[in-house]
Amino acid sequence: MPIEKTLVILKPDAVARGLVGEITARFERAGLRIVAMKMLRATPEQIERFYPSSEEWFRSAGSKLLKAYQELGIDPRKRLGTDDPVEVGHKIKENLVKYMTSGPIVVMVLKGNRAVEVVRKLVGPTAPHSAPPGTIRGDYSVDSPDLAAEEGRVVYNLVHASDSLAEAEREIKFWFREEEIVA
Ligand code: UDP
Ligand code: MG
């Protein structure tokens, strides 16, 4: 069945900038339906558990940042004290907890044809400075990994979206009880 559910989080910067309506409208405009939605303030423990702590996740996030640093001509050993992808991944997660708990967030479940892939397409790639126009991250932010590194934080990129069907199922269960999702 190509009809899927996926999890989206409007991160603290999206809420603080008053972009909840505009960003949500983009998903609705594309034909996705909101089947659950709430605003909350996440605790550090919640964010710590929400993002995976597998070596695979650390390596993937770390490699992404190392690739961005390479493109931007930044020496990761000078900036981060290491060029090991897993260690870099751990540092990202620490700063991600700070970011995601810095203000209220909006968590929602979107449903539709190939929702996981479609939402990732609408959101765009991780670093807003290189996200194409037309994507949420490309249209609403100019943040980049080098600026973020200078300020000792992760990139502020407005939105979280599940990156696979399996992750979507886990992430939806993490934030919502079954009876909170409309049929
Ligand atoms: N992150 C970052 N730099 C990176 C990788 C990740 O700032 O090189 C932050 C960013 O806020 C991102 C989050 O950590 O949204 C989760 O990382 P992931 O690789 O899952 O990116 P996403 O799926 O959000 O595009
Ligand atoms: Mg991700």
C-alpha cells in the first residue's frame, strides 16, 4: 500500500519565527492530510531518546557534517577536535538536544500517498544554504554548517521529517498514542 504516515516536527526556530501556519500549509497544499498534531516543550531526555543512538546514526550524521565541512573548506579537527564521523555524530546529538529543547515544538502526523518520500522532498536537504528553492529549508532559511559551527550549534533547519517508513512508524509511536491519531 503506497498510503503512508510520516512524522513531522516543526522545530523551535519554526515556531519562534511564526512559520507554523506557512509550513503546515505547504504539506496540505501538496495533498497530505494532518491526522494528528500537538504543541509541546520537549525535555532533553525525550530528544535524547527520539534521535537514535546507534553507531549507524552517529556515523551518518557525522559523515554529513564532515562532507559539508570539506565543501566549505573547514578543518574538522580545528573546529571539533576530531575528524572521526562517529565522534562528530555524538557532538551533533549533544547540540541537537540543546536546539530541540530551546523552545516549543509542533509535532504532527501526515498521511498520504508515499508520504515519507514526499515530505522529505518538500522539506529539502539538511543544510538550508544548499537546499533548493521551493523546499521549506531552502525557502525559509539561509543557515549553514560553517555559521552553525562558529556559533557552536547544529544547523537550524526548521523541520524534522522521518527518513524511512520504519523510522516513521517508530517516531509516530514515540509522540502519539494510537487514539490521538484520527482514522
Ligand atoms: N545536523 C546538523 N549538521 C549535520 C547533520 C545533522 O546540524 O551535518 C542536525 C540538523 O539539525 C539535522 C539534525 O541534526 O536536522 C538531524 O540530522 P539528520 O542527519 O537526521 O538530518 P535530517 O534528517 O534532519 O535532514
Ligand atoms: Mg534525519
